[in-house]
Amino acid sequence: MSGSHTQGAVLVTGASRGIGRATALEFARRGHATIATMRDPDAGASLISDAQNCAGTLRVERLDVNDSASISVGSDVTIVVNNAGVETENLSVEHGDVDEHWKYLFEANVFGLVRVTQRAIPVLRANGGGVICNITSSSILAPVPFLAMYRASKAAVMALGESLAAEVAQFGIRIVEVMPGPIVTDMLAASERRAAAGDHEEYARLADAMWVTRQQIIDQYTPAEEAARRIADACTQTEAPQLMRVGCDDMAQSMVDAWKQTPHDTMTQSIIEYYGAP
Ligand SMILES: NC(=O)c1ccc[n+]([C@@H]2O[C@H](COP(=O)([O-])OP(=O)(O)OC[C@H]3O[C@@H](n4cnc5c(N)ncnc54)[C@H](OP(=O)(O)O)[C@@H]3O)[C@@H](O)[C@H]2O)c1
């Protein structure tokens, strides 16, 4: 599929900080009209000033993925980056509370993304096509203890993205799934500790072992600006597959490459082809 629709406006969710902020700035630098959306537009003041000399424009709009009434996708948008996401303390499946932890994660990471996507599809279709980019996580590919809740929410997005790719191919809309590894942001910093799961005696030994391995990958942390460049590359790539999965850092890309040796991607592509992509 060609990337002919990738010159239009770009909407990024969760652009107040981290990967979302860097991605909005990167698109503005590349000349796109960029809509940096966030829960609190006051948090976008420094982003607006950083974007002043960019080749494109950048404006800040309020968008809370948990609040349907706040979600709107302008008629000129052709690329939507579903970046907004949350994490909780890393607990075992046994101890993660359904209301406090599981529902909190799924509300923003899954249902919030669905709300934005449902608003985006008619706009992209009216524009003759475009790109929906879902930021999931390379952690899906590694069954690491104490990340079950977060991984499950991201895996739900991965699964819905596959069906979505098959549904919207006919409208010229392609799906990009970016699976970040460790990117230097507030979210990564918040997890820079022994997992809270270890506060329960039964899981203390495993939490200690996890903390040791976690510290061994510190040299693979990637700046958000580098992640943003790779996200923008993936969204604007011409001749991209209908469902494109990439990392936005070397560690994640090597995990994605290894995982792609499995037949699952082939299965998705053959389903897309069976139902007739344009
Ligand atoms: N950093 C990593 O290592 C890493 C690895 C794998 C995947 N990811 C994924 O990458 C994405 C960005 O993560 P990050 O590291 O940049 O995280 P971050 O620094 O914690 O930033 C998260 C962003 O999401 C926003 N957000 C949270 N809830 C929202 C809501 N209900 N509506 C709108 N925006 C909301 C936050 O807004 P506020 O400022 O209002 O809180 C913030 O802008 C997430 O989907 C995350 O799961 C990150």
C-alpha cells in the first residue's frame, strides 16, 4: 500500500510528555500540521514554543481518551498516533486488584484507544485513507513476571489492530503497531525499582531476580527523540504493508524481528488477502 495519504495533518494522543510529546514535535519538524492532544492543554506550553521554528505547524488541543466528549478528530487528519497510555505498579496476577489496577489500565490503554480510533476511521475514510498508529509494547513479546496487567492491555490492542487492519484496508487506511522497548520517559522512570509484587513474601525472591535483570538492560534505554523519529518514519513510509509492526529502538526491533519468524503475521496477511485488500 502506498503512503500517499501521509502528507495530511497528524493527531497524537498523550502529547504532554514522553514519547507522545517527542512524536508530535518530530512530525511538526517534518512539515506536518500537527495536533498535539493532551488531558491538560496547559502542559503543552513548552511544546508550542519548541515547535515555533518547525517546518510544519503545531497546535495543542484537549483530549482525554477516557472522556468521549473530549475526543474529536479534525477533518484534515490523515495520521492518528494512539500513544496515550498508563502503567501501574508491577504486581502479580494474584494480587493485582481488578478495579484499582486492571480496569484502570484497560480503560485508558484499550477502551480509550478504541474511542479515538472510532472517531478517526470516518475521517480517514473521507480523506481517501491514512494511517492509524497504535503504540503497544515490546513487553508483549516477553512473558515477564509482574507485567501481566500491562501486557494484557497492550496485547488486546495488538489483537484488535489485526482485525482493524483487515477491516479498513478497503478504505486505504493502514495500521502501524509500534512496540517500544525501554524509552527514557516518566513511565520508564516510575518502573525503575524492585517490583511491588515483591512486597508479598511469596514473590519476593522473583522480584529480586527481576530487579537484577532489569538493571542489566539500562545501557539499552533509548531517548524519546530517537523513538519519535522511528515512529514518524513508520507512519510515513511508502509501500508499507497493511499491518506493519516495528520497534522504535534497537532492543525492541530485534525482539520484533525474532518474533516475526513465527507464522502469526503470515496468518494475518493471508486473512487480509482472502477478504480482498484493495
Ligand atoms: N517508555 C517506555 O519504555 C515504553 C515502553 C513500551 C510502551 N510504552 C508506551 O508508549 C506510550 C507512551 O509512553 P511514555 O513512556 O511516553 O509514558 P509517559 O511519559 O507516562 O506519558 C504518558 C502520556 O499518556 C498520557 N495519558 C495518560 N492517560 C491519558 C488519558 N486518559 N488521556 C490522554 N492522555 C493520557 C499522559 O498524559 P498526562 O501528562 O496528562 O498524564 C502522557 O502524555 C504509552 O502507550 C506506553 O504504554 C512506553
